[in-house]
Amino acid sequence: MDNSRFPIGQFKPIINIDEDGRINLINQISDITKVLRNITKELGPDQLNIPYRQDGWSIKQIVHHIADNDMNAYLRFMGRIN
């Protein structure tokens, strides 16, 4: 496996999650902003623009992608229940 491409490993979906597991994952959502802010708070603009690997996204792009992805998922979900 390419460790620079998948630094934490490839995605492995959880097929059969129980209620406690689901609740645990939902509770992690509210911490994402705090964790990202803590990780990036002391980085300057030059550091935020450094890609994590050659031809990879910068830290700033990754953080933006997470926010964009989460907002799109939220909007899709809300559209289904309204």
C-alpha cells in the first residue's frame, strides 16, 4: 500500500454497525471543527499551502474539502426528510 497516498490506511466501511457504534460516530461529528482548529491553529499561510504528499492536496484544501463534503451531505440528508 502507498503510505503517502493513504497515510491512515484505505477506507474500510462498517457494514453492520450497532446502535452504540452509530451513536459514537454521530457524537464525533461535533468534535471535527475543534480538532481541525486545534491541529491547524499554529500553522501559517505558507504551511497551510503545503501538500501532504507530492501532487496531493494542501492542508487548506483538505480542510475545505471536509467542510464542503459535510455540508453537501447535510443538505442531501435534510432534503430527504423534509
